[in-house]
Amino acid sequence: MDVTFWGVRGSIPCCGQEYLRVGGNSSCVSVIIDKKIVVFDAGTGLRDLGNWLEKHPYINEAHLFLSHAHYDHIIGFPFFKPLWRKDFKLVVYSTIFGKYGGAKQFFEKRVFTDPFFPVTLEKLQCRLSFKDCQDNDRVTLDKETNVLIGKLNHPGGASGFRLQHRTKSVVYVSDTEHKEEELDSEVLNLIQGSDLVIYDATFTEEEYPQYKGWGHSTWQEGMKLCQKAGAKSMAIYHHDPSHTDDVIDLIEKEATRAWSGLFIARQGMVISLDEID
């Protein structure tokens, strides 16, 4: 199982010399399993993933799990090249579109429509389907692969995902705010004993008090959760747009001194779960 980070920024994509080493695309992570790919979120990083898939046509099936619908997590969806491949199957899973009539209606009426986008949903060429889920659902992708959905603490609602394939697991916990008085039981359940946790560490501990209620966390809180749950490693993810490469270098030095299981998620980084002991 190879995990690839296509977008690691939160809130808004960034460009400029000061963002080149860590990357400026917004949230998107993929995991390849045989001839299909599991994708978490559809930020601007999804465009790069789509370009990569054009060069690897043997992968013709994708399962896209959306944590929520804030712009930085869906803006890449209309620019995903496999949408135009007749041989490509794309299934989109989400939990937060019920009040909008479901995910299909949301994308049909609020994304692929004037004045937001010139192409309608019905013109897409791939075999596209939407599945509305609930927190605590377990989605079976095949007999050896499933995704557990968990509730996150974020304005408007959000979900985290635990992908389990045979004995290996990766957990995507983007956009969540930790609980100050106790460890979040929802997150603990999701990450228990996992090989890799991708965690929302938007703010530093010094910054966090200014942004309480914004729905984001810190690497220190993520570390506490991972160590309590017995997770093997944690990617510091969803970098604040004000954090340049130099700032993130300093965060990395502090974090890796605190726990060797921590590392900075960088755009283009590939992690093999088979190499995590």
C-alpha cells in the first residue's frame, strides 16, 4: 500500500518560492490497492493525481472519500481528468450532504452549474456514482479492504476515514479540533493501532488560542492521540497557508525531537505502509 500526498495545504492553495519544498496544493491523498485507488479529499491536489492517472491507465477505478465540502477540499473535483474517461469508474462517498438533498444533488446544483462552472454533471464521461453515508458506517470495497467512517469536530461537520487493507491501515483525520479537557474518543477509535495517521495540525500550540472554534488542531494534540491509541506514525498535515517552508522546517525539528513517529507531509511524498514496522 503506497500513500501519496498530492495536496497538503489547508484553507487555500499557495504558490510562491517560499512554498516550493512543502508544496501549495490543498488537501488530497491517495492509496493504491491493486488496480484501484482510494482517494481522500478533492482539493487542488486532485488535479495532479488525475494527470498521474492519465499515465497509468491500468488503474481504472477510484473511490473518493470527501471529509466535508469546504472549498479547499472539493475545488479540484471538476479538474480531475479521469472524469472524461469512459472506461473509468469513480465512486464518491460523503456524510455531510443530507440537508442538500445528497451528494449528487449538491454537485449537480452547486458545483457543476452556472455561474460556478460551465460543464454540467451529466456531460461527464466516466461511470460516476455518489454514495451518501453516515458516521460509523463501514464501507466494503472488496473482501480484503474496507473504510470505517468517523465523526470529526469541525464547523458544519466533517468525517475522518480509516482505510484497512489486510493487516495494514491508514487513517485520514483532516479538519478536526481536539478537545482540551479530554482526548477525543471518536478519533481514538478511528486511529487505534493504525500504521499511519494523517492528522490536521494546522496551528502551532502558540497560535491555537487565537483560533479556538475554527475546527483545527496541533501536532502536539495529534501526537497525544496517536500515542494513546498505539498508532505507529503520524503525518503532520493540512498546513496553514501562513506557514512557509522555513516555518514548517522549524515545526519539523521540534516535532521529531518529541516523537520519532512524527513527520511533515510534503506534496509528492510517497509512503509505503509495508515499510512501517
